[in-house]
Amino acid sequence: MPISELFSRIGSTKRAPSEDDRQIREALQAWKDAARFFECADGSDLIDFAVYDMEAARRKYMFLLRQKGRSQKTGGQQ
């Protein structure tokens, strides 16, 4: 077996992103999108909605991070 093939096999042993990782990435993207929307909002009703949406997205992201941290501390069991 050529050494280059061995290295390619070693490099491909990285774990696939978990469902938790995917949810965290999506929540972060939603938070960023909400922040961008807030920056463009005009009118008091739209600004109120943008603030609410941005805070909800932030809280979801923080919740998912805490949940992942707890599951890692307990060895993945919840």
C-alpha cells in the first residue's frame, strides 16, 4: 500500500458532524440572520419583531450549547 493512500485513510477517519452539531450551526445562522434583519428594520412594529426574533434565536443557540456541554460532561447520556 502506498504511503499516500495510508495518509488519505487516516485523514478520512474524522467523525461526521452529529445532529447536535448541525442544530447548533443552524441556530447560530438563525441568530446571525435575525441580527441582520434587525439592522435593516424600520418602523416600531418591525423593530419590536426583530428584537423578539433576535432574542429568541440567541436563547435557542445558548440552550443548545448548554445542552451539548451537559451531554459531553455526562458521557453523552441524558
